[in-house]
Amino acid sequence: TTYLPNGKEVDVDKKDIYEEEVNKNWSQIRFTFPALKPGAIIEYKYELVSRLTFELPEWYFQDEIPVKHSELWLEIPEWYDYIFLAQGNVPRPKVDYSYSDLLIGSADRINVKVVRNTYVMENAPALRPQPYITTLRDYFARIRFQLKEYRFPGYMTEHVLTTWPKLAEELWEADEFGGRMKREGSFSDVWEAAQPYLDGAQTTTEKIAAVYNFINRTFEVGDKTGIWSMTRFNQCLKEGKANRHVLNMMMVALLRKAGVEAHPVLISTRTNGLPIQTYPLIDQFDHVLCLALDDDGGAYFLEAGDPFRPIGILDENSLNRQGWVAIEGRPQWVDLPKNESSATYFMSMELTNEGGLTGTISCSFEGYEAIRYRKALLRDPDAKPLKDKVKEIFPEGEIDSIVYTDIENINKPLKAKIYCHLPEAGMAAGNFIYLSPAMLSEFNENPFKYEERLFPVDFPYPVSEKIIANIDFPEGYQVNELPESVKMSMEGDGGSFQYRLSQRGNRLQLISEMKVKKLHFLTEKYATLRNFFNLVSEKISSQVVLSKT
């Protein structure tokens, strides 16, 4: 019901209540409140009935809006032993005991001790999305419940929560997981189709590359992830498509048959939330990667679905700290790769009397930055991502031409040379010209706008940016003000920044370099991190002042 400020009540219409699928195990009910306006109050109630005692519904004390009062009563018969997984500032419960008559089987009733846990949180602050997070669900105050064991009167204790080795064993015994990768009959057609790629592949590294290229070039990729393959691999080949996790499991199967040691790696993606290593909870995983080992002990994390991504570089949403390698008998947690995103610019320009710049910008991109540009360039012949970047900074800029190098070779840096005229790069005012030489930097603005942040900062990958500029200014001008050089580092080698601008004759020479190495910053370090980025953006935006002699 919506309670409007004028006292009118508007009920939710049944047609505005609908069900949608979340994944193969879950669906959710969504509804829309009518007639909402500032000052209105909404109220809703629901009853959830479930036989799933294995995992009780989780409870959130916090949301994206302030929560004045949140209270949870949890009554558990003494037969059940649950693990409580608290996250955030969850209050300590008040624990009471009572006795109730409960129905056992179809007819018998028994008086049983019931443990009642009461959780109350008052005035929980809102958590709103900010840059560089996994998902807000990782930071809300919430509590989850996992059944560990149960014991009914007259029966032995039944252990529900398994161990990591036992979970790996169960996965490999499941038809939709291990069965797909172990039974060669389920992927015999796929193996045959991969032979043109494997022909001539002698070394382990060559076989890994052959299988990776075969998968990426053969299948249309779906946008869903999961940990189960509900379709046989041969059927996927016949249909010509499969979801990413299925293709990654397919790579495990093909590599093993080709004599390469390969294992499935279960992960929780960034949008799904951080993984929990304390307890073997299968429902926390929502994706599978492939881990292949070469003869020299090198490890390659493989993820299908993007032909522009080199071997060993994962999708950004998969970069969630650690993954669980489901090796039979010896499963283990491993760190996921931390591939860098790198951009280097070399500017050779001449400054005009009007404050414009004319010349060339040579670019080199590696890692995720190269992937981003290659996707745009090769998927759409009309795409002009570099031109768009320059035009975003200099709307009046004129791009004469852009020459790309190694645009289709994903294993090399993507290089480009831009020939351009940027009439509004600087500002001429009377006898002065004002110019910011590092204008191409992605760090000219601080991404951390909020003074306060109630959760950690989580960068997906390391970042490196370097700008080298040689700018010749016109005869008859002299340097009036030159920004001071600076060199600073984040605490614990988390990153660094240097800015050095010098003059040699009528040439300005700039070196600006920014690196973010550390990926995870605790909440208490946010103020320091924000201040660091403030200093960087201020320095990058600083101007050199030229005056007529």
C-alpha cells in the first residue's frame, strides 16, 4: 500500500506483481508501488514458506536508503545446528529459550526446546553505489544461515555441511559437472572439430593456445554464467552456442584429452560478491574458469567468450580475488591473475600563438585498455574510439588521420598514431597563453567524489598511465610560470605518481606517470586514498603560463 501525504491509500494492483527467474535454482517476486511521490510512505508484507531448512533466507539490516529500524526474530528448534555468517556491523543477538509442541512426521507431536535469537539494528545508514566496488551486497550489514547438522529424537546426528575435499568429489561425480568433462562420449564431436586447430601443436603451450582459439572462434557465447552444464558438449557444438562457463568446462575436457593438465576453477564474480573460504558453500559460486598448466609449471587462467582477450586475461567481472580449484582429492584456493591495464601517450606538438596544438600523438595500449579499444574497432567498422576520446577532451579538435598497428594481433600492444590539430588545447589571453600539458590523462578528475565511504575500495586490476610530451612554443614567448615537479607514493607501495615538466629552449618537456598497484583499500584508508587522487588530479590539471617577451 502507498500512503500519500494527503491521507489517500493506493493499493498495489495484482497486475503489477510478477515473478522473474534469477537462476536455475531461484526466482524472485517483483512489484511496483503506484502513485509514489515525495512524502509518501510505502508498506508491504509477505510470507515465505519453504521446506529448505538447509539454507535459511538471509536478512539485510541495511539498504541503499536509510533504515530506521530492522529487527529479526529467528526461532530454531534444538534439533538443528546452524552456522551464522554475519557481515558488517551486525548487532549481537538477544538469546531466549522456550518450549513448543512441534509436529513430527504425520501425526506425532513432541515438546521441544526452541532457541530464539533477536537481532535489532537502529538507524542503519544508507550505502549507495560508488566507484570501484564488487557489489553492495558485500558491504551491507546482513546475516546468513547455513545448516551444519541436525539430530531428531531417536536418530543419529546427520552432518549436512561437507568439507572442501568432499565437495570436490561430489562435483566430479555430478553428471552436470564432472560427468561432462570426464565422459569422452559427451564431447567426442567437439574433439573431432578441434583437430584442425590441434594439428601441429606439439608443446603444452601450443595445445593450450589451440584449444583456446578453437573455442573462441567456433561458438556463439551466451551471457549467462553458472557452475552446471545442463547441455552435453556435443549438443552445444550442434547448436553452435553455449554460455561462458560451459565453454570453460569444455576447455578443461579438451585440454585433458590433449594431454594437458587442466582443472575447473569455481569463482564468485564481482557482481555476485566476495567468496567465503571458511565453509564449503557451493551456492556462493556462479562461474567456472579453466586453469591449464604447462610443462614448465606456468599457470594459465582461461576464460572463453571474448576473441579480443589474450590467453591468461580474464573478464573484468571475474576478477574477484580468489578462485577454488576443484581438484579431486586436493582442492585449493588460488589467487586470480592481476593483469594490468596500461596506456602510454607520446605527444610531439607545436603550440600556436592562439593556444592551439598541432602535431602527432603516438599511443600504446596493453591489457584491458587494449582489449577495450580492439573490441570497439573490430566489432564495428564505423567505430572511432580514439577519435571520440580526443573529441571528448577537445570538442573543436580536428583529426586528420589515425594509423593503427597490430590491431588484430591480440598478443601484442595495440598502437596508434594520431595526426591532429587541437585549436582549443590552450587559452590565449592578451600577452599570455595558458596550457595544461597532461590533458590526455584519465586522472584529471578524482573518481572518489564522496568525502565519506563506508566500505572498502576494490580496483579490478592494476592501472598504469604514462604521458610523455614535447611541445614547442612559438618564438617571442617565454615561460612565465612552470608547475613544480612532484613525486609521491601510496602507502605500502600501493601506487605512485610523478610529474615533471621542464623547459629546454623553446620546448616544454613533460613526463607524467601514474600507477595503481594495490587493488584493495580498507575503509579506514579511504581518506588517504582520496587525498592522493585529489593531489594527482590537481597536478595534472595545473597549467604552464607563457608570456610574450
